[in-house]
Amino acid sequence: MRKIKDMIQEFHPIVWSLVVGTVFVRAASSMSMPFLFLYLSNNTDLDLATIGMMIGAGALAGTVGGFIAGTLSDRIGRRRVMIGALYVWTLVFIGFAVTKNPLLLLLFNMAGGLCRSFYEPVSQALMADVTPQEKRYRVFGLRYTAINVGVAVGPIAGAVLAKSSVALPFLCTAVIYLIYVISLQGLLNRFGIKTIEGQKKEHVTFGHAFRVVVHDKAFRFYMIAGVLGAIGYSQMSTTLAKYVELSIPNGVELFAILMSVNAIVVVLLQMPLTTWAEKRTPLTAIVVGNIMYALGDLGFAFAATGWIFIIAMILFTFGEILTFTSGDVLIDRMAPEAMRGSYYGAKSFSNLGQFIGPWLGGLLLATYDGTVLFLVVAAFSLVSSVFHWAGQRAYLLSTGKSINYTRTESL
């Protein structure tokens, strides 16, 4: 009991309010969005590549939106940007529920991508604002665990709800988002976020932020690595659903199980693997994570039974745990204090991979098969490690600082 109390007191109440809210938000969105590829492929005449492009359009919109949101949050405050994004996001899910028109679904998906890019980088920046640097690795790990607690529940709940009505998961998601944004607004006011914002805000123009980020050579390498990694990772929530459906009897149910396995493994192993990663450089954790991604993709490529798919998902999830949190640490340490929001937002440029991935995955799946698709993305994951290494080298040459971010070291 004492240990739990100490853990709660270790971080600012705002951190905990965002962590708890993240559980509900991700549970809600994972009830609906992972099944969008299946919904469009089974209820429209669109080909798989076009469906992949439509879904990826949300990430494409978020590519630019994240930078705008991050820079805006440095200027006007995190609270306004987050709250506004959540209210619009609620309307987006209502739109998904009430229309079957492909063009409107495309527009709603793009709007949803913008909302995600406005909310998530800004919430990360706010967590960093109120957390000492030496504790941020654990905060990012805690946030990622919260994401996957929600995802562990969402897909199965979505599969159950969808049996009654394809619109029901989207409506439930909208209701949960509305409850969350109202409660978050109250909590942020209660814990004095306005005061914190008054201390943090700087006069950062979009032009200045763009020039700083674009001329940061290390950041550019990290973004290329991020794009390659995102191409592979995006298959999990898009083409994997169709591939499993084509490969295994009762494939839709197996896909829901795979999504929950992914989340459960994160919940169980996030802290042990984070502890392991904290004692090593982020580059080491990312390279090991990319190898795990590749092994998981190889498992998907040659899976013939449900159990092989499950084992492959476990390996894939090891990679996810190691790369996501370490990537956040890299960005946090390289970002100037007054431009943290801008850098977190600019990280969304790697979402270009989330646009290319579903389109490319749908094209490969339709033209060849799932084996070719997952062999290709396994190669992308391995190549991304080369660009992460190049980014680290560029950072060292430009600053001369140590890149070994452990619990006791900083740049």
C-alpha cells in the first residue's frame, strides 16, 4: 500500500489525470478504428489499395497537424489545444456512426487524424512540462502502458458491439470521448494548469519553429527512421486484419484476440522492459526493438495457424515496447525547453509512414500475398535502425554531449 502511495506521489496530478484518461480514450477508439479496414472492404466496392489509402489519409493529415498543434501549444498553452481537439474528435466519431458514404468517411478519417495529432503530442509535452527530466522515461512508459490497457479491452468490446450494429462502436466511442473531455477540462482547471502554462509559454512563431526543426540534421534522420518504422507498424491496425481473415477460419475473431494479446503483453512487460532499457542507450533499445519487429513480421508472413499468429504478435509487441518509449526519450532530450511542443508536434512528420503503410500494404496484399507484404515491412524495420544510428551520430557531432540517457544521466 505504501509503495502504491509513493508511486502516486512521485508524479504530478496532471500526469495521472492524463494517464487515466488515456486508458478510456484508447479503449474507446480501439473499439472502432481497427475494424474500419474490414468494414470498408466488406461493405464497399473499393479495392484494398484504395481502402488502405483512405485509412492512411488520417495519418497524412496528422503529419502536418502535429507540428501546427505543437507550435500552437508553445504559444497559447497546452490546455486549449488539447480540449479543442477532443471536442472535435467526439463529433468525428458521431460522423463515422451516421454515414456510409466513402467520401464522407475519408473526410471524417482525415479530421480524426488531425484531432489525434493535436491531442497526443501536446499531452506528451504537458507531461514533460510537469515532470523532472530524470523521471520522464518512466512517465512515457507509464503513458504507453495506459494506452495498451485501453487497447486490451477495446477490440473485443468492439467486436461484440459490432454484431449488433456497425455504428454502435463508433457511437460508444463518441460518448466516452465526450465524458473524458468534460472531466479533463475540470481536472486541468482544478490542478492549476493555467499557472503552469503562464510559466511555460514562449513567443514561438511557426516560421521559426519550422526552420529550427528542418535544420536539425539529427532530427531529420530520426524522422526518416520513424517513417520506415511506421510503414511496418501500421500494418497491425490495417492489413493484418484482412490477412488474418483470409488465412484462418474465424479470422475476425482471431484478429480481435491478436489486438488484445498485443495490449496485454505491453501491460505486463512495459515496466520490466523499461527498466532494462533505462540502463542502456535509447539506440540500443531501438535496434533490439526493430529486430523484434522484424521477427514478428516474419512470423506473420509464414503463419499457418492461430497460435503462430499469436507468437508472432508477442515478438512484434516486444519491439513496440522498446521502440516507442525510447523514441519519445530521444525527442525529449534533443528539444529546446521553449520548443518542446514544436518538437513533439514535428515528430508527427513520421506519420507519413502511417499513410504510405496502409496504401502500400493493401497494394502488396492484393497484388501478391501476405507473405510478401510482411517480408517487405520486416526489411523496413531493420533499415530504420541505420537511420536511427545516423541520427545519433549527427547529434553527437553537433553537441558533443553523451547520448547515454540513463536514469542518472542527461545530455
